[in-house]
Amino acid sequence: MQIGVAALLAVASAVFYGLSAVLQQREACRFAGVDGASGLALVGRLARRRGWWAAILASLTAAGLHLLALHAGPLVVVQPVGVSAVAFALLIGRRVNGEPISGRSWAGVACVVVGLPLVLAAVPHGPHGAHPEAAIGLWPAAGILALLVAAAVAAAAVFGHSRPRAAAVCHAIGAALSFGLASGTVKVIMLEGAEPARFALVGAAMLMGVVLAQHAYRDGGLGAPLAVVTLVDPLAAGALGVLVMGEPFGADPVALLLGVAGAVVTSVGVVLLAARPEHRPTPAPAVPLSVPTTPPSPGR
């Protein structure tokens, strides 16, 4: 019975995460190509819109439901259900924005829904079997993740306006790394105690994640950025657990092999979701039979 409750809560959480992504993408797209709407300035403009705050509220609701689901049931049940947020986002986007869903997008969603749980199964979820002597500490680990975020932002700048969807994926990677750093640091606070510097790190990482996520949704649509965030966020948090608390990663060769296979399948799904939609030529309007197609001669 508890597992059923956990599954229902996980589904509700996925729906709210999908709704949040749709609303963020809808609001961020309003400032596409607007001068001065980048970085914190973009978030500043979005903060004046009620739709964007509705997206933030939906995201907080989803996080709360996710925690309740984890309290009611095992992670092995909750985590795969959470992946369905990608599918829910496309369905909600079709309803809210009137966006058609192509067969390629559905194929991408299928790859993500199948591959991502395999990847997440290899992520460490607790301090069991930890080896603290192998840890490098929070701040060196945070520095590594910060460098990766900087690299993702730099790659997005290189792609720039020439390849906006590739730049959006890079922004989504940076956002997910930032969110993973924030959630991993919260875990450190819960296990090792609160310090002002750690809270400051959480706040800075969350702010960076929000800024980069808006750029990803603005330039890359809905599917690919959400899939990337759903994949990279828990991986970054898991990596922080490995580096800071010495949690084991990939100890089971079978789980590690399945995780690699899942990463490949998920990557294919992200590529499909990031692909440009097919442009069908608009048929020319039919000419009524009663209307002549050539001008009449002067003698008529």
C-alpha cells in the first residue's frame, strides 16, 4: 500500500515538474532576441511576470511531493517514475502552447524514459559503505563542479547564435551541474552540520542554475533541456557524494554496465529531442475553377 502511495506521489511530482518546465519555457521565450535580456537581467525580467512565479511554485510543489514519495516508498520505485516528467512536459506543452508533438520527439522521450532509470540506478544514494579516507572535501569538489559549469557556459558562448539548440543544451548542462551542486551540498549540511559558507554555496549554486535554465528553455525549447537537467542533476549530486563523503560508485559491474548503456540510450533521446522540427512546405492555395488563371485578352 505504501508503494502505491509512493508511486502516486511520484507521478504527481513528475506532473508538477513538467508543468514548471512548460511555464518556464513559455515565459523565457518571450524574451528571445530581446537586447539586454541575458544573465541576471533575463531573470530580473522574468521575475516581473506572474507566469514565471507560477512555474517556480510548481517546481517547489514538485520537490515537496518528491520528498513525500521518498518517505512513503523506496527510491527504486520513485526515481524511474520521476523520469516521466519529460513526457508530461510535452503533453502539457501541447495543451498549453498548442505545440504539436512529432514522432521524433516521442522517440526521444521513449529513449529518455528507458535509459535514464538505468543511469540513475548506478548513482550512490546514501553513505552506506562509504570510504571517508577517499574523499577530497566539499570545497575542492565544489571547485571541480564550478569549473565544469564554466566550461559549459563557455561552450554555449562558442555556439552562440549560430547553433542555438546546441548552446541551449550546454546551458542545460551548466544548470544541472549547479542544481546538483546545491542538492549535494544540502546533503552534506544534513550529514555533517550547518555552516554559513555552505548555505552561501547552496544559494549561489541555485541562483546560477535558475539563470542558466532560463537560457536553456528560451533557446532550446522544452524537451532537450528538461531531459538534460533530469539526467545530469542527480549525476552531479552523486559525484559530489563520491568526492565529499567517499560514497561508493559503480561497485556492481552489472549496474555499471547497465548505467553506461542507459547513458548511451538517454544521449540518443536528448539528440532526438534537440533536433530541429521538420518543416513541411505549406501547400499553395487552390485556385477556384471559376476564376481565370490568365488575364483576358483586350478583345474579349
